[in-house]
Amino acid sequence: MNTASTVARRNLDDLQSPRTGMPAQDIETRIVRPVGALGAGVADTPWPSSSGSSDMSRLIPRGVLALLVAIFALLLLAAPGAEAASKPTVVLVHGAFADASGWNGEIARLERRGYRVIAPANPLRGVTADAAYLRAFLATIKGPIVLVGHSYGGVVITNAATGNPNVKALVYVAGYSPDAGDSVQSLGTLGNDGKIGPATLDLRPYPAPEGSPPLEGYIKLGVFRDIFAADLPRRQARTMALSQRPAALAALAEPSGAPAWKTIPSWYLVPTRDRAIGTDVLLAMAKRIHPRKIVKAKGASHVVMISRPKLTTKVILSAARSID
């Protein structure tokens, strides 16, 4: 962009100097003065015909043409999609008891930096079904991808990214990072800090596919803020509790497949007051997968992407810049 600006300035100087062969005001007159009956007088140079480019070159000196080309180049470089095309696409995957609006803070910050960002809905119906859904979604994206998962979304990205050569980085934001055969239930045994379980869930029936338990879980309203969003204002946490998206019980017990983190570089953000999965469980998983970096969000709850969007964005950018 600096080079194009220099060319534009140089050509503007040329336009105002004797090197063009005529003063700038004469050039303007020859180009824009009305011709014949269209104006008050007759132009001293006829409008270019189709006889060839020589007529145009006589009307528009070489210096002016160079200036127009330089301006056009500047416009192309300033186009909104020019910078984004050279950056990876960031895909943000939410977890259970939440929705994609939890990424609003990160979306705004990443878009300001020129990244293309997409936050698809996670069906929350089961590991196999959710991973298949996300895998199909990722197949529609051209170019490199930074895949980010929060909470149960970590299970989904771990499975959906396997075998996709476009996924260049994984970011776990208070997310599960299972190995093959692990389930959300089994991973909970890695620590004692997690509070989501039978005592804190309301179960409701739903028309599940044949062979799956026809129940889905919601975090009880009375404990939602303490477990899920302790560092958010009470009114905001209450709204989240009332609008939470339930997870099918199948999502909690279904074993995970071959993990993408074994072949794709990863980053981990761990809130130190996570009472949903549990900070101790998150640290155990993080150390097990050997990410490029583990970042701790001191005092943050499970929804660290909502309470600490600046820090969460910083971790995502660290992953994105590694492949820019």
C-alpha cells in the first residue's frame, strides 16, 4: 500500500510539472470542455473516435494515465475484503447451556482486525451428530481455519477437525479436549471442581432419535449463576439461565473419536474459577494435549469469553497469527 501511495504522489507531481508536455489547466480543458452543440463553444480537440488508442493518448497524456492507474490500485487495496482474504477464517463453536451470542465480544474485536468470523449453531444432540454437522459446515469454508470451541464445543471441534487440512489451529476456551474413547462424563473424573451433574440439572423429555435417551438437560435456575457465570451481573446471568439451550444426555455419555489435537496445533484458555467443568479438570486436559500455550484467566468463570472478551480474543489472535 505504501508503494501505491508513492506512485500516486509521484504521478500527481508529474501532472503539475512541465514533463507532461502541457500545464495542468490545459489538460483539464482538453478532457472536459464540451464539444460542439453540447456546449457553449467548440472544443479545440475532437472527442476520441474508434480509430485507435493514439487519439486517446493525445487527449490524456501519459502522466494522467499513470495517475489514474495508481488511484485505481489504491482503491483495490482499500477494498474491505482485500485484507480479510489473506487471513484465516475464525470459526467459533459454543457449548451446552449457551448459544452463539456468547461470542459477540470476540466477533466484534476480530472483525475490527480484518478477520472473517463465523459462529455457527451447535445442535447439542450428541458427539457424532454435532461433529458431523460442524464437519459439513467447515467443508464450505475456503482457505485456512482457526477453530475455537467453548465447553462442550471443545468435544465437537476435536472430532470435526480431524482429517480437515484447512483447520490449522485449535483454541480451547474453557473447553473439553477429549482423547479417543473419552466422554464428558469420564473427563469429569479428572478433578473435583466441576458442579454440573444430576443434582444441578433439570431433565426434560424430547423426541430423541431411536436408540438415544429421550432426555435433555438444563442447569437449574437457582444455581446457574454460581456454576456457569459467577463473574457476570446477576441480571445478565438470569437472562442467560432463562434462555439457555439444553444438551441431550447423549452428548454427555457418548465417547469421542480420533482427536484433531494430535495433529493440529492448539491453544488453551483456562478460567481459574470454573465451577462448570472445573478448573482442575481443564488444567488436567490442557497439560495432557501439550498445547502451544496455556493462558489462565484469573478469577474468571466458565463463560470467560463473555466476561473476558479481550483476553479471549488475544488467545485466538495468537493462534491466528501463527498461520497468517
